[in-house]
Amino acid sequence: MQLDTVKKYVAGLMADDNGTPSSKRLVVFFCVGLLAIGFIANLFWQYKVEEFMYNSITYIVIGGMGFTGVEKFAPKLTNQGDDTNGAG
């Protein structure tokens, strides 16, 4: 696999439906990396990661993945200058 192909793949993973980079996906990716590092450190070097820290990062990952998933299925709102609140 060429380096350009890998770069395009990672950029595609981090992009939203419009092709712009998504900060939520970047945060989730970073937090998953932290979880993996903590798990490996605990497994091989007996480094104790406090449970509240592990749970907090897990909740951030779950929330970020949930919001990213909702974006895919939520209807796109368009602002056309109409008075849509019914007042009038």
C-alpha cells in the first residue's frame, strides 16, 4: 500500500459527509488511542489506570461515536429565510 493511499483513507475516516474534517472524530480517535495505551500499560507493565479516568474516556468515546452516527441519519436543515416558527 502506498503512503498516498493510506493518507486518503485516514482523511476519509476523519471527514464528515461534506468532506470536511470532523473534530468529533478526531477526539474519538485520540481517546481510543488513550484507552488502548492505558489497557496495554495495565496488561503488560501493571501500571494502574484509575477506574474513573478509564470510564470518563470511555464515555467520551461512546458520546462522540453516538453524535457522529446521529449526524449521518439526521435530516439536513436548510435556512431559506422563511419564517418557519408560525408567528405572524
